[in-house]
Amino acid sequence: MAKFTVVTTVKDEGPYFLEWLAYHHLIGFDHFHVSANNCSDHTDEILEILDRQGLIHYNDNTKREKGEAPDPQRRAYGRARRDKTVMKSKYVCIIDGDEFFNIHAGDGHLNDLFAATGEFDLISPTWRVFGSNGRINFEEGLQSEQFTRTAKPFFPPHFRFWGIKTMFKPAYTLHFGIHRPHLRLRFRRDEAGPLVWLNGSGDDVYQRFYQAHWSSSKETYGNKLVQVNHYMVRSAEAFLMKRMRGTANTANEDRINFDYFKMFDTNDVDDRTLTRHAPAIKELIATWFRDIPGLEHFYRAAVAAHKGRIAVARAELEAEHPEMARALGILDEQQAA
């Protein structure tokens, strides 16, 4: 049975998913419950190949069954919680395809984190939101190497920069959530005694989170041992693709708008802590390309699909909303004239 499971949902993440999978595999996660819905960039073909190889468990999350949540993300979490392999794992970590569980302790692996913290029931590191690095064009390459500029850690411009993501023992949970699990009633009432719930510095934050809350505060923030790198916007062109793709956890289709880019394109300080894993990530992906038939083909097809859709979106934006194109850096003043 799996010891460390990741539960994730993706959509049109074909150019990025292999880096995400390779990284989390290398740091010690041994089971991946991956859901996808309505993909149009060959992500589903990539996931099917990886599933056949036993590298992930792929759940086609496109169709909603009776009684399931209407939004794809929560629907996927419900299915994951009904999966025996997930629920028998020692720990489950729920993170998105643009989030990386970045361990600072030791050599950056799960065993280094446990050596620093000891046994715990839940740990909730805080996001570090990474900006575009001033990059305009969508390009191949590791996100962790392309996007190394981020918001200041202790003085974010908005509380949404302090979202948490949680790794936890599944037996204590009533259902899975985007940022943290909802505990069984006796733990929400503190009847069974406090659980060991840590932040990213290994400090006790049980009282903050056992009943509610999805983000850190000034009192509970900490990232000395682990943080979650969140590549929310990537490059300006990649953001256009993200905007077309939409979001899986809300019916608000316009939530990912240009104000979203402006808010989260934060490039205040440099953080290259994840790049120490880049050589191993590249080597593992190269091994997969060599050994797994069809994988590189569909990865290349996904990159081409993104480039094609971005070209269309960019032309439409330049023609219909030149002020937004300028704000993204896609259209300069000379082109606008």
C-alpha cells in the first residue's frame, strides 16, 4: 500500500505535468491520484499513458454521477476519498498541478521533513506565490527555473497570498478540502484531544485550524521547513491559456481575469530553493521519454496545442482589448499605434 499519496486535479496542464510528477516522485511521494476533466491539449492522453505504466492512478472526472459535487475539483476529492489506496495511505497531500510541496529541511525530501518535525497528524505549509519574472512568451522548460521571483514572505499584498495546503492522516477526516481537510466531528470539538497540527516551520497551529480557516495569519505563518510554491500566473502568454481553461472550483467564470494577473504577478524577491532538484527532474523526465512509448509524442503535442491556442488568444486580445494586452506586456505602445 502507498505511504505518501498526492491527490490532485488538472486540466490542460500537458506542458507542465511531467515536471510536477517527477518532482513529487523524487521527494518521496509514492502514489498519485490524478483527476482531469474536459482536457483539450492532450493532457488526458499523457495521463492515460502514465496510468498504464503504474506511475499514477488516473480518474477521468469529466462526467458527474448522481449525488456528486457539481464542480470538478470537489467531485474529484470525493472520488479520491472513496479510493481504498488513498484512505489506507499513511499521509495524503492535496495540491494542485501548479503547486509544489517545497521542502527546505535537509536535502528536500519527505524523510528530511520528518527528521526535522517528528511524527505529526497534519502539516499545513503556506503558499509562496510566484510571478511571471517579467516573461511574456510561453516557453518549454521547468517552471521552477523560469519563475523564481515571488512575493515577500511576511508582508503579502492580500490575505489570499497566505493560503495553506495540507498533508494529513486521512483517518481523521470527514471529507477532503482544497486547502485543508475537514475533520471528523469529535476532533472539531476537541473531544479526542488535540491532534499534532504543524505549520511550515514545525510550530503548533492546531488551535488556528482544527475548526476552520484556509489561510495562515501573522501568528501562524512559517516556512522554515516547507512551503508550497504556487505558480499562479506563469508567463503572460501562459496566463492567457489559464484564463481560457477556467477554474475547477467555482461557477464564477470570470474569476481568473486581468485583475487576477495584476494581483498575483508578484516579483519582489528571488527564491530559487526548488531549483536544486532541477537536474534530477530533467533526468527522470528524459528516462520516461526514453522508456515509455508515446509519452514524449503527446507531451510535444500538448506544447504545440498551447502555442496554437495562445496565438489565437493573443491576436483576439490585441484586437479587442489592446489596453489589457499592454497591461500584460503583450502589446507595446508602438504596436498599439
